[in-house]
Amino acid sequence: MGMVERVWIWGIAAAAGATLVAWAVHSIVPAVPLLTVAVVLGIVVGQLPVLRPAVTGVLKPGLSVAAKRLMRLGVVLLGLKLSLVDIAGLGWLTITTTVLIVILTFFGTLWLGRRMGLPGHQPLLIATGFAICGASAIGAMSGVVKAKDEETATPVALVTLCGTLAIGVLPLLWHPLGLTDLQFGHWVGAGVHDVGQVVATAQIAGTAALAVAVVVKLTRVLMLAPIVASVAVYERRRQAVAVSPAGTGLPQSDGTAAATTTAAGRPPVLPLFVAGFLALVLVRTLVPLPPAVLGAADLAQTVLLAMALFGLGTAVRLGSLLRTGGRALGVGLASWLLIAVLALGAVLIS
């Protein structure tokens, strides 16, 4: 075993152990999504003074690998959940409103986050998580913009909090709003953040509602590819302008080494993991895969994302979040309300 492996193996082992604990908790309390348990467990571990030296020391390299690389692999495997045939079966109106919900929530949250003065990439990451697919979308976007763990931690905590609130709040509004079972499933799929949270919320309305919720939700997940690719293109252009003298777009005159380094540091137009995600969407759509293959892929994807989300959770510092995260919490709650209202409107006109 090489030096690099010895550096990160302990953090990976810790993330794997935490995933087993999360799995046990989910087995005992099925209503609580496994991935939510993994994030919360990571947050709890990150706060314990007795464990913090290990989290910020020997475990940190492996936890960082889990939060970034394993997250990307999990996102790739997420593509096997999406069949374009199933999405087409929703009808043009539902597909159109779902895409509009994602776009309006994304740009509305991004605008609000910047207006509230949130630092760094936080507005972008919060917008991505709330509009598309929760913490996994945040992890995917953070890889493109090379966000720091500290920038990623707060959005992950917020999307976990609001998604968990949705599990309790939306069912209470189901009958008072006069929604049918299928309308409730549509609302949940269009308005709840993480896939696991969607399942936990929609299943109380029956299998038909759950099926609608999952397909609508996966339609939102499909939006991860164009949005991440668009941000990657924007980042490339922004970096190209930043290294030009006086923003002229001309290359620097201090040698080719700097220009080469800068070009190498730019995100690709289509990140490799996004290309992999799209490739597996096409495979699922065009190839009749055996249930055993899909089951194995689903298990692998769940394990990878649970380990990644545990790693992300350990970077959350609740003390700092409580002292300085009031604005971020306000943005998160506003985004949660925005997507819930937009999704309800889409249900009522469909």
C-alpha cells in the first residue's frame, strides 16, 4: 500500500462504518431516509470535541476523498435510475412545469443569496441543492467550481434541514389543500429536495403517488447535467477574462507557463462525471437491463452517496453556523417555500 493510500484509507474506513450505522438506523426507522441519517451523523461527529482532532487530522484526507470523488461516482450511477421513456410518460405539461420550477428556484435562490451577501460559492450551492436534488447536487456543483469544504458544509446542512422538515410538513397539508393522492405525489416530487426525502414523504399516499413522485423528482435530477455544464462554461469564461490584462481578453505576456497552468485549472465544458451520468441515462433508456444489475447499481449508488454525505457532514460547524449563518438559514427557508409554492401551482394547473 502506497503512502497516498495510507493517508486517506482511515477516513474512507470511517465513512464506510458510518454508512453501516446509517443503514441500521434506517432499517429500524424506515421513514427516515438513509442518506439523511448519513449527513446528520456526519454533522454530529463533526461537533464532538473528543472526535474533532481525528476529523480534522488523520481522517480528513479520506473524508475529503469521500465527499468529492465518491460523490461524483454516486452521481454517475444515479443516471441508471432515469429512463427517458418514464419521463416522457409524464406528458409535456408536467415536464415543462417541472423544468420551469427548477429554473425559477435556481435563479431565484441564487439572486436572493447574493442579495443577502452570502460569501463565496454559497449562493450557487444552495440554489443547486434546493432546485435539483439536495446534497448530491451540491457535491456535484462544488466539484465544478472547486468550492472549499467550509463553503459546501452550510448548504448541505440547510438542504438536509429543510428536506427533513418537508417529510413532516407536506403530509399535514395534503388533505387541507384538497389534493388527490396523485396530486400529492406530484407536489412532493416537484418540491422536495433529495430522492430519499421524496420517497419518505410520498409513500404515505400509496404506491401510485410514490411512482409519480419519483418520476417527477428524477426529471428534476436530469436538470443537473445542463445546469452544471452551464456553470462550467461560465467559470471557464470568467477565468479566461480574469487572467487577461485589464479584462481585454488578451493572454498574459509573462510567459506561456502561467497561461498553460491557468488553462489546465479551468473546469471542462462537460465534466467527466456529468458525461458519465448522461451516458447511464441513455443506457437505462435504450438497454433492457436485468433487475439484478439495477439492484446492484442502486446499492452501490446508495453506499457511495452515504459515504460522501457523511464526509460532507463532518465539515459542518454548528457553532459557526449559528453565529454567522442566520442569513444563510433565511435564504434556505425562503428557497424551500419558493419551490413548494411553485410545485403546488404546477400541480393545480396540470
